[in-house]
Amino acid sequence: MSINQNNAKIVSTCGQRLAALNKFVKTKTAMTVGGDSMKLADLTAIYQAAIDTRTALVPQRAAFDKALAARDSADVARQATDKKLKVWVVNEFGADSQEAQEFGFAPTSPRDKSTETKFVAVQKMLATRTARGAKGKRQKESIKGTIVAPTAPAAPATTAPAASPAASALAATTVAPTSAPASNGAATSH
């Protein structure tokens, strides 16, 4: 909610309280509100002061908003002019001149980075790339996606009758290698 909606809601609530107090409470009735003895005039004064101060604040808030907008507009113009003025001052007097300093334009010093600073920066960059799994342009070119075929549902498992240990031992010893060509047409070498 914005400030204006809150303000309007509070003014409305205070007005509602005033109307209800005037309707249901007699003028000479003494009430105990929160442990304090209060008269109708005291309660009415509190709610009326809340309404009056908020009502008086609305035009001041509008004037404040207008002043802020004017200030922001002036700052935009000032910043644009500062850039242009600095160019003129540097061209006219020089970047390191006393005149430029009097205008408030300090000379810009080039920031030379040491080899150690550059080395640390490269190490940090490589560590970040490794952590993120980032790759360079050439490495990305070699990455190709593959389409995964949907898998068929698994066949239910069947259990074969258990063979006797003697029969399985006999089958293992009777199998002999053959030199016959493979059935798929490919030659096998031994």
C-alpha cells in the first residue's frame, strides 16, 4: 500500500471512531479507557488531532514530491554539464593543471596492475570456470547432444528350475571350442 492509501484509511477510521463516539457516548459520561478515566471531549480531541495533522500533511507531501522531482531534474542537467565542462577544462588548461584542480577535476591516475594481481585474477577466473563447469567457445563446439530412446518396460523375471550341481559340471566340461566360422559372417581368430 502507498502512503496516501494508508493516510486515507487512517483518516477514514478516525472519522468513523468520532461518529460512533458522538452517537453512542453521552457528553457527560466518564469512561475508563485502558485504565485511564476519559471524557468524550478528550477522546474526540485525540481523534480530531489525528485527522487534522494528516489533512495538513497532504499538501506538504505534494510540495515535497514536486521539490524532489525538480531536484532530480536539476541533477541530471548538472551531471551532463559536468562531463562537458571537464572536457573543456582539460583541453583548455590540461589535466594536471592548477586550474583543473581549482575546478575540482583531479587528474586521473592510470591504475597499473601488478603481475601478481593479474595472476591472482586469472587463477580466480579459472577456479570459477571449473566450479561452474563453464567451457570456452571451441570446447562448446565439440559438445553434441544425444537423444535417449525411451526404454521398453522390463520383462517380468522368470525363474528357471535349478539344475543339479553334477549336471552343470558335466555341461561345463563337455563344451569344446570349434573352429567353425561365426554365424554372422565375421571371421574369428584364435
